[in-house]
Amino acid sequence: MKISVFLTILILLFNYDFEIKAQSDTDSVQVTIQLELPANTPKNSEFFFASSINGFDPGQGFGWKDRSMPFKKNNGTWELTISQPVGDTVHYKITRGTIYSAEENIDFTYRNPRQLIFEEEETVKVTVEAWHDIPAKNMEHLWPVAELKPVTNKTFKYNENVFDWMGTILYADDIVRYFYGDQIRGLLRNITPVFEDTVVYYQITSKAPDNSLIVVSGKEPKDSLWSIYVDQNNDNIISDDEYVFKDQDSSFTWKGLIQYDRLEGEKIISRTTKAEIKLARDLPSAYSSSNRKDAPNLTYAFPTAQRKATLSNNGESRTIYFLNFFEYLFTENLQVYVDRNSDDLLQMGSGTNEDLSVNVNDINRADRYYFYPHFQLGNQMYEIADVDPHGTWVRFRPSFEEPEEKLAIIEIGKPIPTWKASTLEGNSISKEHLKGKYVLLDFWGSWCGPCIEELPYLKKAYKKFKDNNLEIIGLAYDAVNSTKKTISEYDINWPQVIDDGEFNTLFRIQGYPFQILVNPEGIIVETGGALRGAKLEKTLRKYLD
């Protein structure tokens, strides 16, 4: 069993909180938006303003963070008043609370975000033409609904490791409050063991009111070591019998059962699940559980929820697999896979063409809010129209997207996709231009701590092999100024390309850093772990010595 830590996604989401534009009280203007809705809008719907000022939060949020901006009903009209600095331009879409329920054009093609310029106080009427998840009456037969069933005979693999748990860094209260705010305030009622010093960690487990896994690190009197305790019975009290390990124990991992509350409709149900808490001694230096440097770094993990649905069309069928993070609602998640080669393995991560998932990088592009997993069945393209929040059914709809099969698979032994770009210096560079050399493609960003930690290894390798038929090309998923600053700070001397998402998509990059080594004939010979850290030079020697 392997636990994958999705640092990149988590950090992207975390950073996004601080990118929301501050509003000025002195030079601001108010605009009121009033909605006109299509006749097939479900009764009792709620409506939300998903925009560039709230991270395009659709109403339920990406993950657990909720920056929703709901409309209120006023004399029979749904309206929302927003104040922004004079001259601001805001891009937005209307949703009914989830990514899947965003507005679309009347012909069900993708609707680009609307634009609102804050020049003067005014009331703007917005007409929603159609919803992504609701077909017109005469189209219902083209939007099939399939039952979602538990997965029992497939194995998810991430970087060749079996993947059936999912987790990340467990954050202490001095950091986690930026994620959860008042949701964690007052949850911890008491600590029975006597500590001279404590650090409290929280992880939200569900949508229920009492919904947090609580972990405490404490130093007992005259003990310099941290003792780790887990609230296993969900009573929000840390008791003596909930001790799991010290930070010097030979076993740095605790696996056990915890109780938690789950919200089903308006009913709260008590459940039990497996959980894992691990002392993380090998976190990249840019990451930590707490702002306190002496506090233990911990990670957590829960089992994944896995579902499948089968869709048939004109005698052909395809089974689609869903991977969800523990108690997340399925409407908050876009992890979708297809077993293209029928090997009973569902490959995750960068490079695979079995991963239909839409990651944060895809969603957080100003020209693509929102984007949905899609696939081809026979001659018809389909995409996910809607999914039951609790994972019991999924609805498909015809898609206008290009077939995913047209994207090349990034795999050892396969030719690299055709690509071309301009470097920061303005030079043209391409697959054809680099033929005859070994080429290391380095997908990175200045915001990515592990990427920065790879730079000394890359610099050493480039110095050693650049005159021996090796070229390194950096593809920075980053802003120009940030990239240039990092290049200067770390004295990077190989060509760099700014990636606005084109190469991220073409090469199916789902985590940073990621490296690909291509031989002089344009064939991929190495990817991923073999090109990281101290392994990089050893791997390059195989081909260049």
C-alpha cells in the first residue's frame, strides 16, 4: 500500500486564498446583479457568483475551503451586490453550487466567463440560458444516467505504486485556520495528559458540524520529546489511552480506527474508518505542519472511495472509474479514469492517458472555468454532466471537447509529442530542433518547493554533461517575472520556456517537478523518479558516459 501526498494541489489551493483582491472602502463602487433563470431550473435551487475575486468558488468550494458568494432572493428576484475598486474588471459565471451546475450557452456549448467592469453604481441583469447538468426536454434521451457501483477488481497505481489511501500534510492550528477558519474554533474540549507544551493539528473529515480529526503533540514535564495523541473516539478530548508514538520511536506510523460524524441530508450518522498518522521526517524544506520550527511534521491518510459506471452506445461500452478523497462529496472532485489497455490497473499521475481527471491547473485558467472529464465511446464524445454528491449515480452528456485519445501517452519507449516554443531569450526551440541530442525536459515552477530542491542536482548534471550531447529545457508553469527572478537567484543557465498551460496539457503533467529524458531519436527513455535528486546523474551516465 502506498500513500500519495498531493502537495502541489494543496499548496496551489492554499496560495490562492491570498491572491483574492483586497477591496477598497474609499475608492470602490457597488454593482448589483439580478438573475433571469431558464424555465427548467430546479425548484429550491441556490445560486452563486463564481468569479476571479473568489477563486471561481462554485458555491461548495474546491475541497473544504468555501469562499462562496450566494445570491439572495429579494422581492422574488435573485440578486447579489458586490463592491470592488473603481476600474476593476471581474470575470464570473453563475452556478447552482457545484462545478457541474455552472451556466452554459443555450446550445449547451461551453460559456466563457462573463465580464463586469466596476465603473459606476448600476444594476446588471444576467440571463442564464442553460445549465451544464440539465438537458432540454427533447435531449434527455441523449444524456444517459448510470449507477455508480463500488470498485472491487481494479487497482489504482500512482508512479507504479499501489494507491488505495490518500492524504497530505496534517496542519497545526497556526496554519490550518487559513483553510478552515471558524470551523475548528472550540472543537478541542480538553487534554487529559499533562503537557508543558502542545501543538494541536486538525483535519476536516466531513460536512457534519463536529467534523474534525484532532491530533495533539505534547511535551510532558521533564521530557524533551514530543508525544503524539490521536482523538480516536471523536469526543474532542485527548485522553491518556489515545497515545500513539513519540517523535523518536523507530515506528513513525500509526494505523488504527477513528470515529467520525457523517452528514447525510440533515441527518448526522456516526461512522468508523481506518486512518493513518505518520511522522514526516522527509518533507521538502519548503513545507511544514506548523510555523513552529520545533513542532513535529505529520501527515495523515484515509482510504479512498472508489466507484465505477458503465456507459453503452451503439453496441460499444466503456467503464469509467471514479476516485474520491474519503468523505469529500463527489461533486467536489474530478478524479476520473478509464482502463484503456484492459490490464486491470488504472494509472494515475503525469504521463498516463488513463487519467481523465481535471486538476487544479486546468480549472484555474481564466479562460476555462469550468472544465469536465471527457472521453470517446465509438464516434461520440461524452463528458460528465453531473454526479450524485454521495456517489450513487452519474449522468453523462455529449461533449464538444476534442478526444483525449488524440493526446500522446507519455511513456518510456514512446515517441515524444511534437512541440515547439520560444525561450525567455526569444529563441525558437522544438522537438525537431533538438533531434540528435539527449534532452531532459524539466517541468517546474518557482512556487514549487521540491522543484527548487532539484536545482542543485540539475545544475551539477548540466555542468557535467552539457558538452556530452545533453540539453536541459525548463518548462516553467509560472509568471515571467517570478521565473526570471529564480533564474537569476539560482544561476540557472539552460533554456527556459514559460508554460501557460499548453505543455502542461500536452505532456499530461499532474504534479511538479516532473522530468522526461528523450534520446537523440526523439524516444522517451526515462521519466519521473529516475531523474530526481541523486539518481539523476546516475541515470544520465547510462546514456552519456
